[in-house]
Amino acid sequence: MARVFNFSPGPAVLPEAVLQQARDELLDWHGSGTSVMEMSHRGKEFMGIATKAEADLRELMNIPANYKVLFLQGGASAQFAMVPMNLLRGKKSADYINTGEWSKKAIKEAKLYGAVNVAASSEAAKFSTVPPQKDWKLDPNAAYVHYTPNETIGGVEFSFVPATGNVPLVADMSSTILSRPIDVTQYGLIYAGAQKNIGPAGLTIVIVRDDLLGQVLPGTSSMFDYKIHAENESMYNTPPTYAWYIAGLVFEWLKKNGGLKAMAEINQRKAGKLYAAIDASGGYYKNPVEIRSRSWMNVPFTLKDDKLDEPFLKGAKAAGLVQLKGHRSVGGMRASIYNAMPEAGIDALITHMHDFMQHNG
Ligand SMILES: *Cc1c(COP(=O)(O)O)cnc(C)c1O
């Protein structure tokens, strides 16, 4: 069976070259006679894989030496709790910006550990916008400011990096990390579940400024203390070794393909084409997000009549385009078009959209 174009929001498409390399190395990694899955995480071979992956990520994202890079488990959802556990640091409350379903979940979890000030919310606008920063009610004494640069479900993306002065900025970058260059020094902490734009599920990456470590809430387990993981190079317990290895292959693939600057150009072009097709359909297809906050990574769209959804998906599947059904909370379609989605996939989707509209006008 041929490979399809997979628009899944996550776990998501991986670069084909990476899958091929993993296949070639599956039974015998570099003459070791073992699979990476079978290696001791403390052995020389895996330590080499782990160190190289971190070095490549640091190079790709230009991560300064005073930031730790952690390879953890538990998904972005565990970070919803670990962030307040580690970063409240005796302060009374933290600021959160509410721009969608993932922000809401982060807020709910943070409330278990401290007071939350929702400094801005676009809930009244059905999460179709990003509130302009001039309207935010930031607390200068907040422990940190948390936001979701790209809301994977709503397809809403910040077109700016919030300015928070001396208050550390925390970002859930699960669905936008590696999609373009960023300035890591603007952040206190960045986290991302791997299964969108990094690698397989089961790995979570945390990038944290080292002065924020070491003030975990009393009674917190070692497993939820960033400092313990940092001191043990993410090997306090057994890390997700195979996912770490595949992430490393993805980092090599990114470096070979021009790094994040090249990705940004391609991603902008891919998303631009798809939004242009939606906007040129005379209302047949619609994206609900304000233009300046449209996501490069997740493009939700509705059809003019939701009775057309099933036939649209059926036709898409027949054309080799899968996982386009929108999130149950939003309905319609959603095309997730991460780094590994080839531009040919976007072109094929646009062709299907045109054809479907012609035959179901
Ligand atoms: C997918 C996603 C999550 C949840 O990730 P898990 O790894 O399943 O916990 C959180 N935040 C954002 C922005 C996401 O896209």
C-alpha cells in the first residue's frame, strides 16, 4: 500500500526519510547488533544518540548554554502540572492567557497548585482571535506568564511574542515548535509534546532557563522536579529511548533541509496556499480565525453545509488524504500541516477541495 497524506493533528506524519532510516537501522543500529529499543539508556551507544540529539536541537533552535534541555515523558499534559509545581517559587499566583482548549486545560491544572490570574481570554470570541497585548491585565508580581503560541484545536496562533518584562514567559509549543526560528532568550520555559512536530508520542521536550530550577513545591516527587532531571541529563529514570532516537533523526533531517529558516519559508507557503484556496471558494469553505492569528500548522475549515462533511471526507480518503475530520469541539475539517507534511500533500488537498466543490456546488 502506498503512503497517504496524513493530516492528523497528532500523533502526526513523520518525514519519510526518517522512517526509512529507522527501518534500515531497526535490527542492527550502526553495527551494534541490537536495536536502539534494546539498548541500555546508560550504555555508550545510546548516550551517543542522546547527546547528539540534544546538540542538534540546541543548534537548530540556537538554545543558549544557560538553558537546560530535558527529554521527559507524560506529554504536554504533565507539563500543565509540572510548570506550576516548579515555577511558582513561593509566589502567590501565575498569569495565564486563555486562547483555546489547551490553554483551558493548562489553567485547570495550574489551579491545583496556586492562584491563577487569567490575564486575557478570547473565549467570548469563541477562540477565533488572540487578545491584543494592550488589553491584557498582567500582574507584575506573577510567578510566570503562560500562553499557548499555537492552539492546535482552534488553529489560532500568536503573531507576536508576549512582552512580560522580568516575569518569565512560559510557552506550550507542542504544535508549533521547530516550525520557524524563535528567540529562546525571550522565554523562561518552553515545553512541547513530541508527537506533533518533533517525533513519536511518549517524549516531551522541556527547555528551561537554569535560574528557574531548584524551588519546587514542598512535597513534590523527584519525578516532577526539573532540577532532578537536569542534574541527571534526563536519565533519572529510564527515558523514552526510542522516541528520543527518532526525534534525533528528525533533528538531523531538519538540519539537512536548511534548518528552521527554510522550514518557516515552506510552512508559510504551505499554509498560505491552503488559506488562499479557502478564501477563494466564495464561502463554500470557511476558516473562522481572524487573519493575523491564522495558524501555519493547523488549518480548521468548515463546509457550507455540514451534510457535506461525510462525502468530503470519503472523497478525500479515496484520494489518499486522511485524518481531515475536525476536532469534535469545532466540527468541520482540520488539516494539520506540520514540517513533515510535503507541499505535494497541500496541493493534493487543494485539488480535492476544488473538485469536490465543482461536483457538490
Ligand atoms: C497535543 C497538545 C497537548 C497535549 O499533549 P499530550 O502530549 O497529549 O499531553 C497540549 N497542548 C497542545 C498545544 C497540544 O497541541
